[in-house]
Amino acid sequence: MIDALNELLSPKRVRTDAEALASWGRDWTRSFAVAPSAIVFPESVDDVVKLVRAANERRWSLVPSGGRTGLSGGAVASNGEIVVSFDRMNRILDFNEADRIVRCQAGVVTGTLQDYAAERGLFYPVDFASSGSSQIGGNISTNAGGIRVIRHGLTRDWVAGLKVVTGTGAVLDLNHGLVKNATGYDLRHLFIGAEGTLGFVVEAQMRLAKMPPPQMVMVLGVEHFPDILKVLARFQSELTLSAFEFFSELALQKVTAHRTLRRPLNDAAAFYALLEFDDEHIDVALKTFEACVADGWVGDGVVSQSDAQAAELWQLREGISESISPYTPYKNDVSVRISAMPEFLTQVDRIVSDAYPDFEVCWYGHIGDGNLHLNILKPASLSIDDFFAKCHHISPRLFEVVSQHDGSISAEHGVGLLKRDFLGYSRSPDEIAAMRGLKAVFDPNGVMNPGKLL
């Protein structure tokens, strides 16, 4: 295998040392064994085509690797696979000002695209805590969401065109950046969210938007979770929100300790809502806040007085994941309709509390789009294996509640290995059969990210 890879790409673009295998063979999940055979670094579409065709001839298995910030094991290589890193396919290829479309390679870092847009007075709005290291190809392959979905949508909404290499080694150039294209199946959308199981994204045409007005941030203390939904409805009736996030008191304790941040309010609350909106609407926002206080939904609040303070308030939300990582959290990323959230959260909290009363449960998420992040923190007394086994044991009960609400077991992190065996809680047998049929069409020999999703 190694000799063949060296001949295909050159030895300088093939690594087999232990450090590389351990680093590129995993994502942010830590509950799976890591055992790739090699890491390869293609630099062109032709390189990827050669790799895929060789994989079909020699029955190799290929695992795509971007920024490796995923949380579902979608980029884990645990069975001798070849990891295909897109780190060297990281160029912005061109920009069309009239169309506001950037054509870039899959390895372009999300933050680089955001900066490229800002330098031209434009805006790439898909944003999340890992934007400084996640890559566009990975964003597309998981249909990444983030913190501003309530206003700007998901990655899917900004993909104007795709170039992909399928599991047979065919190159498909999809949609060509068109706004209107009524010529049958839009295959572009099959590869968005497919986690590299049908083929690898190698280039993307990404739309940019007009730069939004300056933003202000408000953090509110809320004692009862159902009131957060009332606050959301009230604010949405009065102004356009760019973000509406929430986190629990435990989450606030973890992030303020980890990053030595100031607490936003004098008094603790059970939950906190973080809102972002155009600064020109500050008067409306303040009046709406006062109305929420008068109705008893909100106890206290703070609004940013500068860009620096707005950034500090955002750290309270965006720093949570990093702050709890030392506790080896068992993560669940689920979604239900916004109206179902209060009942859903109560049901899930009861399941976890009853099963493991000694475990800390850290809640946060994107309330504005129905996405909740449930993080169970590992007690110091438990080994990682025992902890994950205990948490995995209650996953069916949790996902049964998700299914009752017609929700999703994975809102934005993908299925990967972590949730593969639970896919039936969100997809019907007929849907899964159709997905297997698509896999057979695009990747008949099963060389593309095998074992993930299906």
C-alpha cells in the first residue's frame, strides 16, 4: 500500500509516522480507537481522482479529513484506512463580484473565507466556535449550522455549486453557481451532509452576502426554561434577530472559570439567553426587554456597550465546549421543533437525572433553530470506557424521546460512528433503504468513508 501511495503522490505527501497517524486519524471525539495505515495529502482534483481509482482497484478504504473538529467520529480512521487530508487543497481559486461567489478548494479554513469576504466588504455568515480550524469541505459534508442559523441559514444555503469526486472516481461539477436550474435532480444537495460517504468534496462555489449592520449582544437571566421560548417569540415579533442562544448556570460556571471571564449578571439564574441584533434596533430591543421583565419572564439583563464587550459576552456561549472538554463530555446534539423544546428538555433531564444522579449535565444550544446540546460530564472516579458505556446505555431512551417529537438525533454534527446505530430513531426503514441505494450508485465498492452514517 505505502509503495503504491508513494508512487501515486510522492513520498513527501504520504505520512506513516505515529504522530501523524494519531493526529490525522481522529476528530474531536475521543471514544474510538485510532488506527489508520497512512495519511495522504492530495494537492489537486487529479490527485484525489487517482487515489479513489486506486482504492477501487486495490480495495483500499478512504477517510476524508478536514479540520478534524467533528464530534461524531465521522473523520475517525480505526480500521487501517487511508486518511485523505485536504490541508494542502486550501486555495481560494477565484471570485466573481457580480455573482458574489467564491470558488475555493475543500481545505480552505472557514475563518479564511470569512476574512476574504470581509476584505471585500462582504459577509460569509455561517459561523461557529471552530471557524478558525474547520474547513469548508467538512462544513459542507456535515451541513454545518452554528450560531446564526436563525437569520442566515445553514451551510447548505450558501453552496452555489460543488465539484465532487465520487466513489467510482468520477468528477461531477454540480450546478455551476446558478440561481435557477430546473434540469432534474440537484445532485449537489446529496453530497451536502453526506459525510463523505458518497464522494469527496474537492471544490465549492460559496455565495457571499452584503455586510450586515453592526451588531449588539444582550444576555438575559431566565429562571424557567419555558419562559425562554416566550422571550424568543416576543423579540422576534419586534425585531430581526441574528442569533438566539441559551446556556445553563452550570455551563456559565464552567466557561467563566476556564476563561477567567466575568459573570454577566449580578444574580445567578437557572438559564441564560444570548441575543444578537442590529444596533440600529437598540431602542426596540430595550423596550422589549423591559416588557419581558414586567411579564416575569426575565430577571435581569445586560447589553453590550462596545464591540469588545459584545465579543466578551459571546465568549460566554462560544467558550463552553472548550471549557468542558477536560471533563471528557458525552455529547448529544439533537433538535426538535421550537414549540416542543420545553417538554423535550424536561423529559431528557428526567431520564439523565434518574439514571445517573451523580453526573453533571451541561445544557446549551441554538434555541432559535431548535438545536440543543446535551453534555454529560465524566466524574473523576470513572474511567473513560466505563463512562461512555454508561452514557451509551441510555442513548436509546434519549433518542426515543427525540423520535416521539419527530426530532433529529443529530442536528448539526453529523452521524459518523457515534450515532450510526441510532439512525433509525430519525429515519424510517424506507428512507434508510433509499440512502443505501444512493450509496451503492455513487460508491459501489464501499471505499468512501466506510462504516460511517450507514
